[in-house]
Amino acid sequence: MGQANLNDTTANAIRDRYKTLFANSFAPNVRYEQMPGADERIAYATEFAAFRLGQIDDKLGRLIELMERAAGPPAPETR
């Protein structure tokens, strides 16, 4: 049971670190002592883009909900 808690804690810490990192503007992972390879830079940029698209999707979903609530209940169908 202790091992599962450690894994959950580690997973949460990694998730929090990514959220903090991706919440800021994109900055390539450049290290002066050694430039990361193209594959690593592409993977990082792809993860960043996916995270930001997810945020946009969430915000659009909330916006649609607010607009639907403001519009009121749908009109009854007539035939």
C-alpha cells in the first residue's frame, strides 16, 4: 500500500510540474551545455500544443454552456 501512495504522489508531482510548465508561454527546452535533439524538442512542443488545445476546448465548452443558459430553454417543437 505504501508503494501505491508513493506512485500516486510521484504521478501527482509530475502532473503538477507539467501543468505549471505548460501554463506559461511556450519556451523551448534549451540547455546551454547540451542542445536537446530534434525529437525531444518536437515531443515537448507537441505536448505543449496538446495541453493548450485541451484548455481551449474546456473554455469553449464552458462558453457554450453559458450561452445556452442565457438563451433559455429550447422552444417546444410544433408540427
